[in-house]
Amino acid sequence: MMQHKSEALWFYRFLSLVYDRIVNPLHWTRAMRTAALAPAFADFAPRLRVLDAGGGTGFTSEGLVLDYGVPPANIDLLDQSPDQLRVAARKPHLRGVRLQQGDAERLPYPDNSFDRYVSAGSIEYWPHPSRGVAEAFRVLAAGGTATMIGPVRATNALSRFWCDLWMLFPTESDYVRWFRRAGFANIRIQRIGPEPYRGVRRHGLIMGVVVVADKPVFSAPAAAAASAAANADAFADAFVDAAAEQREDDASRPASMGVLRRLLFAGRFALGTVAGFYYFVLPLVVMLFARLFLKKPAAHRRPPLLAVPLELADAL
């Protein structure tokens, strides 16, 4: 359902009212945010420029400001939902952040505009994830770092069925493939989730991942060749003709939602709501399940964030 941009736009018109009170506490907590951003921002220099793509209500950007001292003036926050952006605009810690309505798969920024790219909880809404990752590569300056936080496909059959009705849940190898094809190097990936979820992935339930990758420092000819290869791979992975793309753009405008499309949306929304209910209720069930039945890993056995070698990530 949520890979339809126009429908996601309408969905967030309502969800923006309660997003920070319901979604983040269950799926994207402050502790997760701090840990996920550490690899790219622990040694952040004040002059560096940051793009928060699909930044929504600004929860991730708040973490950059509060936890890592990133000046708000250094941050551009982009989201397709004006309702989400209005929530972000009211947050005192984000005063000075540049808010931009736009598409993460077609970023409205020149090449090499940013030193850090971060996107949290957005890739699952992208119709063409490889295109969005290629855009991240394009707008990053050489030597820049991208951080992507997103869901990962469940191995439990029931979870997988409901999640597939709701939105995209990539595998770990999907993430690695998209980043490699875009041209990124030094790709690191690690599962992440709220503290009560620790250990549940092996039981087939839903977790998330953090992907951190660097844009290599190329010579000019090598950079041009890498950019061309990345664009070709992204195009081959997500071929959409120009006419269809224009129709998607038109459909993303609320005024273009005709009666038939609104009826179809209502049906898809109802089905997706059932899946979404499962998605939101599942964390509560997981917390109880984890506390009652799962043995908490010993502290010395827990790997640090992003410690999974790339070779293991490929095999996942």
C-alpha cells in the first residue's frame, strides 16, 4: 500500500497528528536514534552540511541537534508530506533547519551538496529504493557518509504476510545491493530495535537495520564513470517510463484524487489499516514475549552497533 506516494501523502495527513506520540515510542526510540547516528556523527565537525531525507516530523534531526550538537542551520530536512513538515516547523530545537517539501527519489539539490546524508524510517515508502539510494550518493560530497535506518523483512510467515500488505520490508542483502550499486564503499550494516526486542530476530519477528556507507574520494574521470554506472543500475532496477512517472507525480497532488481513485484508496486504506494494526500492536506483543520467554543476551556477548561484517550481511 504505502509504496504509492499519493496514498502515503494522504495517510500522513492523519498520522502526523499522533506520529511522535505513537509511532516513535514503539519503533524509533531516542536510544535507538542516538546509537544509530553515532557512527556518522560522533566526530561531527560544525562546518559539515547534513540532509535528513524523509525526515517527517523532525525526530531524527532533533537527535542530531540534541545528541551530537549539529547546528540547526547546517541541516536540510526534506519530506513529501506538508503535514509532517508543519509539525517539524513547530519544534523549538529545529529553528534554523531548512524545511523542504520534496521527493527522496528526486532530491532537489545539486550534486555534492552535503557531507552527511541520513534517512530514518523513509525507505519503506519509496516505490524505487535503488533510485533513492542513488540520489543519496549523488548529493553527497566525496568522502561523505550516508546513514539509512529502515525495517527489515521478517522471517515469520504471518509477520511477513501482514507487513507485505502494508509497506516495503527489504532484506539485509537488499540494502547492501542498493548501496553497492549506487557506488558506496565501506558498507556496514547492523540490526537495531528497541531494547525489549533484543534477540527476537531469530524467532522471525520484525526488527530494523542501520546501514552506514561512505562515498569514495574519486578522481574526476573515476567519479564520472561511477556516477554513470550507478545511474544505469538504478534505472535498470526501477524502470519507469516518463509517462508513467508523470502520472505518478500528478497522482501525488491531492486535487488529482478523483472519485474512483478515492474509492480505490479507501479500499486499500482499509486493508492496509488491518496490516498497520498488526504492525503497531506487534511491538507490544513482542515486548511481552521477550520479557517472558527470551533469555536476555549477556552484556559481553552483545555486539556493538554496526559490528556485523559485510560478508555476513551478504549471507543474511
